[in-house]
Amino acid sequence: MHSMAEIFSPVFTKVASGLAGAEGPVFTAGGAKFFMVAPEIEVNGRPAGEVLHLDLASKSVDRWCLPASKEYGGIPAGCQCDRDGNIWIADMRLGLLKVNSEEKDQFAQMALVDSTGRTMQGCNDLAFDSTGNLWITAPAGEIAPAEYKRSMEEGFGSIYCYTPSGDMLFLETGYRFSNGIAVTKDDKTLIVAETPTKSLWAYDIQGPGKIANKRLWAKLPGDHEGGPDGMDFDELGRLLVANWGSSHLDVFSPAGELVKRVKCPFTNPSNVHFCPDSRTVYVTEHEFHGVWRFDWECRGQAQYCDQKKEAS
């Protein structure tokens, strides 16, 4: 039961603040570089979200990339890193982006349509499996230049899978704001957050872009406005979920049971990401629009960029 979950109150250290809509914390391989995004920046009332590089030693913030397509600025929201050092970004206006982590202002928009010929929807978060398939949530309407829409009330949020061969596979729609997404270590289960219903949904992964047996995996506690946002697994298979609006990260067992609640010094945690090969968790949030860190009980599940390639 939710009421039985243990409260964990670690010491949080603020890394940076004042980053509008702070989201998408991610490390390149081995923790060499740290990136995140500021999706809520606007210029003249139009989206102009930024990809940021943070020097964690000096706590300095550097604008790395300003994604745009023609005259339409982006709303970058979620980030992951591949084994070649590219940062893959889910963008609510531009869909899926690939950003060069070694050279500033180098990015590409990866798909205008999906495998069915449908115009791509704006994307919010993404997660690699161990073979390089990129699983993506898409809670926005069609990408720019279409009018910007969000599926918070009407259930048109979708999920995709982008394969290593470059196919953008449309999987399913019907979500009210499909948000955080995660893949279990064995590549067998996909977890998708639906924010306003405070639901985590699970699927069996049957292959690249092939899912089945959708089921309710967990419900997040609270009657606040908000719900599950970004998430990350620890090495024991527990899922740490940012519960936006609750001042907590909720921690679920591999069976989907709420086992702990991490008390945060801010109201609206938006995403979580483990530093490679460590117990340190980086958390973005929307009260101070910052990024913070704390130490968890164990290390995180190895990210795709840090997983050793299987011998062929």
C-alpha cells in the first residue's frame, strides 16, 4: 500500500537553478560530460528551448545548441546518449533530434513522418534498450509547423520506437500525456508514464518496435495536480520516478510495488538520471528550475552508452 512506503530523506545539493523548465539530465559515456535542456525559454512569445552543457566542477552553464527547424524553435524535453557520443533529444515541437556532444550547434531532425506515413508528433522523453532501439513518448500534436497541442486532456499521446537502421516505428496512441519511459535491464519490459492519470503502464517487448500485453503496472500516490514524469532504474531493478507536484521521487520494486518515497526540497521534480557507475542521482525540477543531486542506496542501471557491446 502507498501508506506503507518508507520515506527516504537524503541530503540534496543544488547544482544550478534558473534554467527554464529544467529537464532531460544526461551523461555521456563514463560521465565525461553532463547535458540537460531548458525547454521553456521563449523569444518574442515563441519557443526557443536550449540544450545546455553544465560543467559540474565549476557549476558553469553553457548554451550548447539552440534547436530549430526553419523559423520554428524547439521545446527539447528528454535526453539520452548513444555509444558514439551523440545526444538524442525528444522535442515537443521538432520530434526526435540528434545533437553532437563534441561540437556546439550541430544537430539534426531525424524524422518528419513515421513508418505509417503519419506526420511525426512532438516527443517528450526516450530510453535506449541494450541493442540500440530508442523508445520514445510523444504527447504533443504534429510537429512544427502544425499548431502546438498537448494531450493532457484529450488522449492523443503516442509512443514510438526508432531503430538503429533509422526506422521510426509508430507503436500506439491513446495516452493522456505519455511522458517518462524506461526499459528493464533484460529488455523484456517497457514502462510508460501517463502523467494526469498518475499511471505507469507496462508492455512486454517482443522485438524492435514490437510490444504486447499492455497493463497497469503502478499508480503514483497523491491527489495533487501532476504525476509521473522522468524516471531511471537502479541496479536492483527498482524504478525511481519523478512525481511532479508531490515533492517526492517514488521508488517502485521490479513488481511495480511502491517501496520508498524520496523527499525532495522542491515541489515539482521533472526527471532523474544516475551518474555512471555511481550512487549519485541528478534530478531536474520546476520550482526553482534547477538541477540537484543526491546519493541513492545503490548504483544506477548501466545506461546504453556505458553498456559493454556483446561479442559478435
